[in-house]
Amino acid sequence: MQTDPERMLRDLADLRRIGAVGTGVVRPAFSETDIAARHWLAERMREAGLTPGFDPIGNLFGLPPGEAPCLLLGSHSDTQPQGGWLDGAYGVIAALEVARAAREAGGPGIAVVSFQDEEGRFGGLTGSSVWSGALSLAEADAMTDTGGVALADARAAMADVAGGFVDPARFTGFVEMHIEQGPVLDQAGEAIGVVEAIAGLRQLDIRLSGQQNHAGTTPMRLRRDAMQGLIGFATRLNVVLEPLATPATVWTIGHVQVEPNAASIVPGMVRFTVQWRDAEAARLERMEAATRDTAAEVAGERGLGLEISDFPPLSPVALDPGLCAHLAAAAEHCVPGRWRRMVSGALHDATNVARLMPTAMLFVPSIGGISHSFAEDTAEADLIAGVEVLAEAARRITAA
Ligand SMILES: [Zn+2]
């Protein structure tokens, strides 16, 4: 099986033109450009000897001839409202190139997928959620975008081409290639990440209430300043979480609301989110206990009221160790010493597919760690190394 890197780069450039805006791409799920890109991809699949088909939620599968279960490769081709040209697209085009090279070599059969609405115009990982059974089609249909358009109405635009769902039993496993969307590989000068787990996520909404009062007349020692409570909490939280964390553990106070948010008023209330992500459920649990304890301590010391509510947690997903071993061997074969095992801090369709079959992921570097931006890019040499590693991995997985 011999991949053709030039052909892959040409396909990537052609796909980039559909919905191009400057250096970026605007192809949200079920937009005109997204649908055009899906039809373009279906044609490339047909040319490669695969049978393309759209399912009811807009996922596009390209299946090799025959009924025998085969390896599935792919990602998504929809983008953020202001997306980069590689997020999702690279994984789909790399998959297409490997499947095409396998067809030219007379086997093994390899299938390709482009999932729909990974970027969440309606939900987030919508196409793979429905395909994997995590979300029903009826539940998905009821979701709306920020403009109030229901997914049911949006997907009607593809009703003329929609067939049935592909039976997951058709596949022996799934490998998703993706850009890292973070700085780790780029900073280390490495070419490949073998993703062993996708981080889970927990989030608390915390409300500290104090006493709103005049900022000129209220002595410091008599204040119950909710904003000072947040500052005390944030500072102490970093100290408390640090010893619990790995280098891949992250936490963020991302949304803050101060009441009444006026220069001459001692803030009476702050409401903020604390979100943290890690690949181990037990660590997520310990971090939650530490976060709750710290909030209670700070509130107690400062005489502030405390209310905490939680968001539905997302569990971490461990990827398949057997597939990861093949990916690691392929990486060492193609880019010796220039790869690492790592955790994905971002969610991917692989999260959903892992419910159905052995699943693994490969990352290539993102220049400067930039993604979800028109500035998103990856060096051509890394794009080429990535498809070579994917092909080598597919060879090893299908031979095993
Ligand atoms: Zn993506």
C-alpha cells in the first residue's frame, strides 16, 4: 500500500476551497458549503472505488466492496463558524488517501467516514452521537442553532440523498487522525501524537454572596466583598490543585459575573464557573472535592454565602490499548523518536465511536497550537508524515 502525498495535498487544497474565507473555512453543518463539501467528498470516494452513502443525520460513509468487516478511518468535514482548513478535514482526506492506496494495492478494504456536526452548530459531536446511539434522531431533530433553526429543518436539505444508517458491525475498529489543536507537539518539535485517552470534563457553577455597599464609606474590615472572595478562591485553588495535577490536567475559571459590576459599589455577588479536564476519573473526583472544600473555606473565612451547582459531567474515554500499540509501532517506524503518547484535551467523534468498537486517534502538530481560527495551520511535512503513519498503522492493524 503506497500513499501519494501530493494527491492528498491536492485533495486537501480542493476541499479548502469549498467555503474558503481568507485562509480559513466557513462550513458549519448543513450549510450550503458543508453540503457541497459532502457531495464533493462522496465523488472522491466513488473515484477511489468506495461506495458513498449519506445516513439520515448527514454522516457520509465510503464503503469498500464486499461485506467483510473492515477498518474505518475518518473524522468530520463541517467547521466552526470561523474554522481552520484542517480541523476535521485533514482526518477525512488522510483517511481517503489511505483507503485509495489500499484499493490500488488490491486490499485490505478500508472504509472512510465524515461525521456531521462535530463542531456543534446544533449539539456537538451530533452525527457520531446519533450513529453511536448516545442521542436519538428525535432528540437531535429538536436541537436548534443560535439562530433558532431546528436540526430537523436543516437536515431536510439532504433528505433527497439520505439513506439508512450503516451498521457499526460492518467495522472492526476506528482510527481518527486529527490536528492536535494545542501546542504540545509543535513546542517539542515532534511529528505525531498517539492519543491514549480523551479527557473527561467537570464543571461547577459557584455563587458567592456578600454585602453590596458604598465603596467610599464602607471600611475594609467591615466589608463582605464577593469579588475579593473570588480572588481569594482563585489564588488558593491553584495551590490546592497543583499537587493533584499531571502536566495534561487543566482547570479554568472562564465565566465570571459580578453584581452589580459598578466602580463605586462593593460587589454583593459573584457567580463563576470552574471547569477542569483530565483523562482519569479518580483525579477528576479528587479535584472536585478540593474545589468544593476550597470554596467552603474561603466563604467561611470571609463571611460569604456559598451556593454550588454542577453541570452534567463528561467521563474520560480510554482508547483501545491494542490499536494504540499499532499506532505507536507505526509512528516509531515512520518518525523514529519524534512522537509521543498523549491525552486529547479536546473532544472528538472518537469519543462516541469508542462505545461501539476498538478506537484510537493520531495527532499531527498545530503551528503555534492555534485552532478554531483562520490562522490554523500545520507544516506540509507534518501533513505528509501523518498520512504515512496512518497508512503504516492501517497496514499493521489489518494484518494483525
Ligand atoms: Zn475537529
